[in-house]
Amino acid sequence: MAYPAVQIRPFSHPKTQTNSTTPLSLLPKCTSLMELKQIQAFSIKTHLQNDISVVAKLINFCTLSPTPGFMGHAQHLFDQIPQPDVIVFNTMARGYARSETPLRAIALFAQTLSNGILPDDYTFPSLLKACASSKALEEGKQLHSLALKHGLGLNIYVCPTLINMYTACNDVHFARRFFDMIDEPCIVMYNAIITGYARNSLPNEALALFRELQVTEVKPTDVTMLSVLSCCALLGALDLGRWAHEYVKKNGFGEYVKVNTALIDMYAKCGSLEDAVSVFENMSVKDTQAWSGMIMAYATHGHASKAISIFEEMKKARFKPDEITFLGLLYACSHTGLVELGFEYFHNMSKKYGIVPGIKHYGCMVDLLGRSGRLEEAYKFIDELPMKPTPILWRTLLSACSSHGSVELGKQVIRRIFEIDDSHGGDYVILSNLCAKAGRREDVDFLRKMMKEKGGVKVPGCSSIEVNNVVHEFFSGDGERSVSTELHSALDELVEELKLSGYVPDTSLVSHDMEEEEKEITLRYHSEKLAIAYGLLSTPAGTTIRVVKNLRVCRDCHSAAKFISLVSRRQIILRDVQRFHHFNEGKCSCGDYW
């Protein structure tokens, strides 16, 4: 229903009405903006439109669900208050910080400052959260200076949000400097900086700070453990993850559903699917995230049938799937060639469950089509998306073109990539290798020249392995620089032994103009082989070797790893940027469909 325009009169605090039906008593039953406006109309009818406490409650209700409609009405109400106080402003700032337009909180703050309203210790947290979500570092720095000016720079509520703002804006160095200035940081501050390290892919720094925390009197929380487990997952450090699991159990965090879900994720990413399953099966309470985590764990390890089976159990248990659930299912279908089932899940997302596909779901569909060789269909799928394609979508198809030897379509795809971003060195390398394998030397030379002109830089391959609770990193080419004579010699001997068992280096992957022997040496010192060789040297016979790589494993290293598992009688678990490969007795769990 329509409501009359509010007449502005001086705000007052009238006596509390004796009538049991007041506008505020109706708010808990309110479910829409229209109903809220009806309650506002009722407040006018009962002469409470000038009571600041009533208007403040109406504003607060709007900010609980900060959609554009609710926040627009909250602003309308706020603008009618002749002299809003800092409490009402803080409510508005909190709503904007959680809305689609967080920086409006900063604009409103500038307006209130000019009206003489002074901020308090609840003001800056919301404003800093707005800067964090918008990655507005400069505005955040200005707020930091203002907080210092008002004597709130080291306030217990302000400090964690300052740390969070700096880490969200990728200035982790200053966040740590600021943290170190705090004499007695509380656990919320520790959590902010540890989470910031994890968010910025600095797991070693996060874990080092967690160790420092343990010698203080400050007690970790479940939030702390979520970040610690995330860091173990990033590193792929199983032994460290198992230690963290023991810490979880000893300190009473084992009943937290989110912590158990993080344990499932950590074990899955560290290559121990058995431990992930054990955690899942022993959970007394499960939620959608836990089920989705287990589906994703099976999917990344190549067990599509188990991922689908878990999904069926999830439905029987009457848990509603979410976008992560379907991401896991699509991932499982993509890596096992289940094209029709993948399309069925994709369509059911929106039709049956009302879930709008995101860019990652579209990426899985492109990957699904690309792996199965339906390249033209994948190209058309991207071209007809209801959103602007990202370079990652086109790169997924470019990788598929490389796998299937489609040079001409690869050239079309890279043109589409360059329309968005022409500075990614990996794009040039993929197409260059594809052209080299097809004997297109002119195209190879042209791509090299273009890459040099554009300043494209290829991300170097990096593989890590954990031995005795220490994570060791190796970069492609390290062996050529003789970082370890012993490792260098061991890898040379290993490759010769592999050749006797039938291994043939795939030198077609090396596009440089060099002799065949030089090409073999370049392949030999890929980061995966260096890490595996180090594992063979540094661990007892029979020990499983677990390696994490930052890029997709190349065909030659995939072939070599199969032979290494055969001649060494070791299981090798290799996690690359896309999935897990379990090598055992000369075979890989992916069935060479990767």
C-alpha cells in the first residue's frame, strides 16, 4: 500500500505507547520492503514518524538484507533525519559495507563528517570492511590516518579490520608491520593476519605465525584452525596437515562442522583421499558444504562414480545442493568423459535447483567438451555465453586444441584471448608448442617474436615435496644450474634406467632450436622430475611420494612418472593445477584422460 510523505518535524522521544501494537513490534514479522513501508505508514499514523528510535529501527531492518532496494530505502529514511547521530550512521555504514555498493559508505562518511558527527570505535570497522571488499587501498589508508587522528588506531575493534583491509588489498607486508606494532594482539588480530597470509597464498608465513601464537597465552579459535588447515592444503603438506588434525582434536575443535569440512579439503588436496573419507564418515553432523567437499574430493582424485554416488546419498539425506556441489559433479564428469551426464547436471542446476551457473561452471563445461574432442562445439558454447567470457575460458579451450592437435582452431582461440589479454606468456607457449609439433616453424618464430614484443612472461614450473615436515621447492631448469650435484646425478641415472624400461622422452614439447640431446636435458630438469627424484633420495623405500605442481603436468613428465612408479616400486601422487594423478606400477589413475 502507498504511504503518505513524511512530514519533517523536530525529532523527539515521545512517551512509550501503552498500545501493545507498535511499529517496532511488527518488524520481526516483516518479510519484504513493501511490508516495511506499510509499517512505516503505521508509524506515521500513530505519530511516531519523528521518533529517532523508531526510524533507527526501520533503517537497521533495511541493512540486515542490504539489497539495492532495501539500502535505497534506508538512505531515504536516513536523509530525513535532521541531525543523525553516529549510531544511526554506523548502521548505514554496516549495511553499505555488506551491499553491492560498499564504497557508498565512504561517501556517506564524508558527508556526516562535514555535518560535525564524530566517528567512534564502531565506525571504522564497517568503513574498512567496505574498503576491503572493494580493494580500495588508498581510501583504506586515509581511514587509517583518520583513525589515528581520533585516537582509535590501536582500538581492539579497529585493528583487526585494518589488518584485514591491508591483506584484502594485497598489501600483506604493511599488514604485518602494523600487526607487529600492537603490544598485546588478541586472537581476532592473530586470525586477521593469519587469514590474510592464507588469502594471499603465503602459507609458510601463516604457519610460522601460528607457531608463534602457540607460545603465547592467546588461545586459537576455530577461525584460526580454518586458516591453518587451508595453508596445509595450499602446501600439500600431509604430515603437517595430520599434525594440525591432532591439534584440532586435542583442543576441542573436532565438533565444528566447518573445521571438519576444512579437514576433508586439506586431506584431499594433500593427496590422502582415505583420510578425507574417514573425516567425512565420522562427522556426527554434516551440512551441504561437507557433502560438497567430499564430492569435490572424489572428483579431483578421478573417482567420478564415487562423487556421483555421494551426490545421490546427499539427496536422500535431504540436503539441498549448492553451486559447489555442482562444480564438483561437473569436474568429475569433465575428467572422465561423461559428457551427456555433465550436460544433465548443468541444466538441472537452474531448472531443478534454481542455481545460476557461474563462470567456473561454464569453465567446466568448456573443459568437458574440449577433453572429449568436441572443440567446435566448445567454441560455440563460449561464444554464446550470457556473460562476457574471461581469458581463462578461452585458455581452457586453447589447452584442448593443443591436446587434440587442432592448430587452426587454436589460432582462432588465441586471437580471442588477445582481444582481452595479450600479456600472458603461457598462451604463446601453448600455441607455439602446438605449431612446433605440427611442423609450422614460421608460426613458431612469429609467436616467439610477438611474445617478446608484448613482454609476455611464462610462469615457471614449480613443484614441492614435503620431507620430514619441511616443504622443498624445485623450479624447472634447476638441474641445469646444478643446485644439487647429488640430485642432478641421481636424476640422470634415473632417466637412463627409465629408458631401459621403455621410456622415450617426448622432445616434441621442446620448441627451441637445439640438438636432440639438449632437448632431452631441458625435459629432464622439469620441476616434477626434480621433486620426485628428491623424494626417492630422501625417503625410505616403499614410501609414497607426494608432489604438488603449480601448473598442469606436461605429457613427458606424466609418462616419466608412470615409469618411475614401475621401476622404483613406489606410489607417486602428483597434484597439478587441475587434478590428482596417482601413479602405481606403471599406470595412472587418470587412465591417460587428462
